[in-house]
Amino acid sequence: MAYEFYYWPSIQGRGEFVRLALEDAGAEYADVARTPGSMGRMAALLDGPHRPPFAPPFLKDGNVVIGQTSAILLYLGGRLGLAPDDEPGRLWVHQIQLTIADVVAEAHDTHHPVSAELYYEDQKPEAARRARHFRETRIPAFLDWFERILAGNGSGTLAGPDVTYADLSLFQLVEGLRYAFPKATARATARTPRVTALHDAVAERPRLRAYLASDRRLPFSEEGIFRCYAELDG
Amino acid sequence: MAYEFYYWPSIQGRGEFVRLALEDAGAEYADVARTPGSMGRMAALLDGPHRPPFAPPFLKDGNVVIGQTSAILLYLGGRLGLAPDDEPGRLWVHQIQLTIADVVAEAHDTHHPVSAELYYEDQKPEAARRARHFRETRIPAFLDWFERILAGNGSGTLAGPDVTYADLSLFQLVEGLRYAFPKATARATARTPRVTALHDAVAERPRLRAYLASDRRLPFSEEGIFRCYAELDG
């Protein structure tokens, strides 16, 4: 039975980390909310009595509903062949994913440092201050951490010899940072050649290359998590 | 062999969610960085070449080092008898923990909305705005979600018939919110009697009651994640 995936239909957002894993594995899945008239099914599960996720994205596999991007990938990793077999290896990949989720949350808050319920235009002074710290301190700190992991692992991937969902997620993180903070990200990745090489290798994986060129891949936009506001790139 | 737990020695912070699980289970563990002269061991693992966590807290169990609070609890849950046996149950408890981690991050950012590297005093106007939205919108939204889960589960716990680490974590979240936002939390919990009842029941668990009365339980303070600044409570 195909996986049912639920996320906002017009943005990459947090859901894109799940889409990339499903696409890379060639998994059968329905991106439910992108089917016209299907937003009600997403709302029904969020409002439901049985283990309702707090927010999209979530995955439905038969009777199992799983929210939180990192938990979805934890569930899918072994099933899609995108995680190690051993428990320490799976936890390590999960730990990397959780840290990527932290970067994503911080990237979001550069344009919404006060509240997600206000427009960016209503919190621009706060955004300018937060974005400066994010691009000067946090982007380098996180990318340096990934670079150190890649140097230690030695195989061009973050964990073990094979590609995992964490590698796909790091690709997406670099994509997003480049879109939102092109100048700051270029400065940071100039010091992290292994991160850049991993990004480029992931983009060339056959199924992902086809996906990225398809209309299933939504464009980045100023509705999503990674937003390009030139004034926030310094 | 005893677990080795690593976290900043003077605050509850994110580490407290792990401490509560270890204490409730009566597990043998060393709170390493609280031993005089042991901060260097924490730094060595963070700077190490093999699977370094991005930040504390982390747990060392033999040769396995696990960072990220939620991943630590995922690892410990079954071992400590604080998680369901079945995979969907474990994922559900983990999903709740990840959502609690989201609240914790948002609570932190009420006093540090610009940067964790600046003092609160250097970001007070931004903090005032962010805190208002957090206490008026986010605290009620999250607590209502927990209340809905408790109503659906029906046994006074968040998942299944038995207490899990997510229940202990919800106790700690309520403690922290009450410390940091006493007025706003009182308003929100007036609508969530099941959350309050769970909080009170967890506090009465024998091992936790002893822990909470001991000097192993660090006090809340304005160095931690939950900080009591009257002006942020409206």
C-alpha cells in the first residue's frame, strides 16, 4: 500500500525532507494535500481523536500516523534503505536529522522572529537583527559541524559507507540556505568543501535528479521556510 | 555499567528531561559535568572525531554517544521501562517528546529572540514582542493539544496505559512554564484539567518526589531555558 504524505501543498518547507527520501527510494506515495479537494483529509487527521499530530507534515502508513519530520524519517529510514541497520547507526543518523531540524527552525525564525502569525513586514527590525546573528554565527557553526562529521567518516557521506536520509537532508539544507542567504552561505561553504561535494553528489542521484527537474519539486518561495529577502543576507 | 550523562552543571535546561527519566527509573547514572574537574571530559567528546554531538545534553552508554534530548529519550525509553513495546507506540511517544522540544525552544527564544549569544538585556524589546505571542497563542495551543491527547487516551497518561517519558516531560514543561510565565500558564491550565492532573500525579511518583526534594534537582534560574522575567508574563 502506498504511503500517504500530508503537508502544505504549495511549499517545500519541512515536508521536503520527507519528499526527498521517498523520491530517492522510488517509494510509492501520495502527496495527499496536493490533490485537489484533499485538504479536508489533512484537517480531519489533525483534528482527530487518535494520536493527532500537532502540525504537518505527517505520514500515514496504513493505520499508523506519524508527525514530526524527524520522526517520519526515523520510521522511513530503514524501510527505504536510507538508514543503517544497527541501532547506534540509526540513532546517529536521527541525531543529525534533529540537528538539521534545529537549523531549519532557526532559518524560519530569521524572517519570523516574533511570531509565525504575523507577516514578515510586521517584524522586519527584529528579523534584521536575528538574521545577522544567524548568518554570521549559526550558519558557519552548523556547516562546520557537518564538515567535521564528513571528515571523520571519510566516505563522502555523514554516516557509514552508504547514503542515508541525513545526506539527502543536508543537500536540502544547503539548497535552502543558498536560496535564502546566498552571500552568507557562499562564505560559509567556501570553508566546507566536503559539504559542497556531498550536496553536489546528492543532486546527481538519478531519481533525485529526475525529481528535481519535475513539477513535483515545488519552487522555493517567500511563503516557505527559506525565504530570499536581500536585506537579511547582509 | 552506569550511564554517563553530560550537560551544563548549573541549570536544568534541556538536560532535565533526561535526568527525570533516569531518576524515575532508578537508573544508575553519573551526571558527569557536575563532578568537579569533569568539564574537560564533556568538551573532549564534543570536540572528538567520532560522532560528536552538536551540543549538550548527550548520553554515553559504553561506546555509544547520543546527542539531542529527544534521541536520548528514544534510546532510553525502552531500556528504562518508560516507553511502549510496539513501534507505533514508541514513535508516538517520541513524536510527543519532539513537540515538547519545540515548545522548549520557543520558550527559550522568548528571552533570546535575536541570539543566544547576546544577553537578555540586549534584546528586551524583541523579547517583549515574542513573549506576548508565545503566552497568548503558543502556550494555549500546545497545552490544548496535550489536553486533547489525554482526553483521547483516557488513562491519565499521554500514551497507552502506562507512564512514559513523555508524561515526565510534560510535567517538566508545565513546571517550567509556571516558573517563567506564572500568570499566562495559570490562565492556560485553567482550561486543561487533565494536563494539571498528570503534572500532579508525576510529581507524586516516589522516586521523582525524592529527586525533586534532593539537591540533585537544580533550581530554576535566570541562567536556564525557563526564566522568570515579570515583564515577559504580561
